[in-house]
Amino acid sequence: PMPLSTDLSYRKLAAVKSALTTTGSGRYEVIVQAFEAGMFRDLRLLPHAVAALDDPYSEIADFAMMRILPAYGQAVVPLLTETFDPSGGKPEARKLRVIGEAGGEDAAEFVLRAAEAGSDEVRTTAIELLAGRERYEEALLGYTKDKKKAIRAAAYRALAEGGSARAAARLYEAFSGKDIELAAGAARRCEAGEIAESLVRDFAAELRQAEELKDDVKKREA
């Protein structure tokens, strides 16, 4: 159910279709110019735009993800969900990003299911898409306990972006465990004042302790 036309002559579409279905140099420029000219409103380019998510040239695949497919709006979501494979790699993660961003709240539960079961790339993308959604905060907190480091890292980043008090508390807690580096990277994105205050307090205590270790050079340097 896409509200698209087939008004363009095939002669005009041919160069764009070739750029989307072949390999070689110069394709990116052709695709960008076609998009800016509105040529992707022609229905015949839609399947090629979807297939571009798996283009070997990452710039084209990312352009399809960030610009071309989102321009279709929510109408593109059913087309992507029916072909989505959660066990896939980067192309499926790109597809999920379009689903989550174009589908908005209507696609949130679909994204949550992908976060719970899928490849690492799909799960990390799904977790990032859940950031800032209060009703999924409990799930994000749970993902910080996942066995896989990439999943925990994505969860910390998503919690930081949400910036709630519970998120700040979990990030602060992680500074006392094995995930300190993951938490530190995520904390830079967190606007909750509580975590900054807590970390400054702890760092000040460590500096005072360092002053008391004047005779132990190794501990002082550490």
C-alpha cells in the first residue's frame, strides 16, 4: 500500500536502477542526485531502495537507511517487517533502524522483540532504538546484565540517553564492577546530574587518599 506513482520514463530510471543493482565507482553520486530529484517516488525504484541496505558499498547502504527509506514514511514499515530476519547481520540491523524510526511508537514492540532475540548487531540496534522510552527502561536495565559485552554497552548507552534517576543509579553502580569502561563511555551522554555529583565525590575521595600515600609511589600513581 505505497502511495507512489510510475510516471517517470524507464529511460530516466535506467541509470539509477543500474547504480542500485551493480558495482563500481560513481554509483553513490547517481543515487544521491536521483533522491534529491525525487525519483524514488517512482514505485519501480522501491524494491531496489530496500535491497540497497545490503549494498557492498557502505555509503550507499547507509544513505538508503538514513535518507531514502525514511522518506517513504510509515508506509514502508510493513514492507520491511515482512522480510526482516532477526538472525541476520548488518543489513538486517539497518532494516530494523528504518522500521524503528519510521514506525515510531507503533513499531516499538517489534523493536523490543528484536532486542530480546536476534544477532548481536540486530540486538544492539534494537536496544539503541529503545533509548528514551520510559516503558522499556526495565528491559534496558536487564540488558546491562547480559553475558555479551556489546549488548551491555548498548544498554548503558541507551540508559544514559534516557537520563532518568534509575538509569543514573545503574551507571554509577557499574563503576564499581567489570563494566567500568562501558559505563564511563555511556556516562558522558547522561544528563542526569546525580551521576556527575556521585563521580566527582568519589574522585575527590581518591585524590585525598592519594595525598595520604606520599611514601608509597606505586599506589600514589595508581
